[in-house]
Amino acid sequence: MLDQETIRSFIEVAECQSFSRAAEKLHKTTATISYRIKTLEDSIGTQLFIRTTRSVNLTPAGEYLLERCRQWHDWLGSMPDELRQISQGAEHRVNIVINNLLYDPIVVADLLGHLKAQYPFTQFHISRQVFMGVWDALLNEDCHLAIGANGSEALENTINVLPIGKIDWIFAIAPHHPLANATQPLPDGLLRQYPAINVQDTARHLAKRIAWKLAGQQEIVVPDMRCKLACQLRGTGIGFLPLSICQQYLANGQLIQKQVYHERQPSILSLAWSSHRCGEVVKSIIALFQAQDELVTGFTPNIYSLYPQNK
């Protein structure tokens, strides 16, 4: 009913709005093209064109079919190369989740440009998650690779991890905040008087975790680290910030560091992937991180190396 010749004929008639012009482009007779379209309409029981003595226009059903036929026609043209890529081990689709602490749109765009040049028929989907949301996407949401999974150990034995560095945290507040002149280290009783600013953990299946909050302390939950930083610069609340992110604000006096009794421990971040879903595309991304290629070092300017190979 919809063989390749019929698809080509239908597209040409729709675009030319003429059976004769379509026949001329396809090097066929007008009668042949007209018969082929009429046979198609009869076989599906739906009129695709409104024919007048001066024009040929698509019906609503014809408009819908034209969109689908263009997709099919394009796919039929690329199918041999696409199947060849799949036969060589490249995934048809790769889903990548990135920790919000490492997300950089320019770095993502550069990496995607590189990957699409190598694997033109692979579909890519990038998502950004917070804290346990990264692991959640990898374990429960059809994700192939996580950039910045928390910790250096896998949550399941089917997951491989490659530690890529750690984030150091400091307790930083605005210089006009009431705690700015308090005696250090700041006691928990004093800290509880001011709200903790936390980024929302995006986990949906795993238990959400709170970055830092004392018992009985008010909490303000924000969507990302940029918002958290902006809140703390304005003195809206308190909390720990990545040292690398707030260094410039410490240098120009917009933030000051204070000591507390219970400091936040460094966060180890890793590349993580499923051993059962590791095709050629995922392997190539892992290789970029192992080689510390400039395409991926942009993800990690704000974290500190753990091991000699990351220096």
C-alpha cells in the first residue's frame, strides 16, 4: 500500500500541487502517477487530495500523511547507514544525566557536537538532576551514563564507577548577616535561628537527602545552586557552598567564611554507567573522561582531583 515508489509519488504531488508536474519530476506519465494515488486512496478508504481543474490540494488526512511520508522517506534514505552503525555496536539512543553541580550548557553542546559527528544516527537525551536524583535516573529511568554521581561506590553491582574528583564545602554567609560577627565556631543553637538554604534533591524513587539542616531549623528549598548562592549573598539564609564556586565572592568580600562545629565533608563525584547497557557511544564517553580530554574537563573545573590520573 505504501511502497517506496508510492511514497515518492505522493510527496511530489503534494509538493507540486499537480499530477503532471510531479510526473515530470519523477519521469513518469501523468496517468501512472494519478493511478498510483487513486489506488492509495482506495486502499485506505480516505481521500488525500481535493482535485479541481486548476489545482490539487491536500485534505487534512493528506496533510497528516505527508508529514509521516516525509519522515519515512528520509529514514529509508538513511536506513543502510543507520543499521550499519547499530551493527557496529553503537546505541540507537543514549540518555545522559548530569549532576547540577557539574552542568555547563556550553560543555554539553561541545560534547554533543563531537558525539553526533561520530555517531550521526544516535539520539541523545540530556537531563540535569540534583543529589540522589542522579542515581535515580541511572537506576530507574532508562539512563545509560551519569556524570557526577555522588560517591565512589556503586549502589548496585551492575553499575561501574570512575571517580572524577571531589567538591570541598565551606560555611559562607553574607558580611551583613547577623552571624557575621558571632564568635567562632558557631554553635548549633545559634545556627538554628536562621533558615538553611538547600537545593531540592530531585530523586523520585530513591530516598531524598538533605544537604545540611539542623534539627528544628527552618529550611528554604531552591531549584539550583545559582539560586542558593544568590540567597546567601543577600543574607536570606545560611549553609555550605562549594569552595570553588564562592571563591570569587570570598575574595571581593561579598561572602565571608565562618567555622562551625560540624563541617560538611567533601563530596566525591563519579562517572557511573550500567555494565549491561554499555555500547560504543557510552564507551567513547568513558574514554574521554579516562583520558581527561578537553571535551569533558569543562565538566570538572570546580572539583578537585582525587587521584594522580585526574591531575
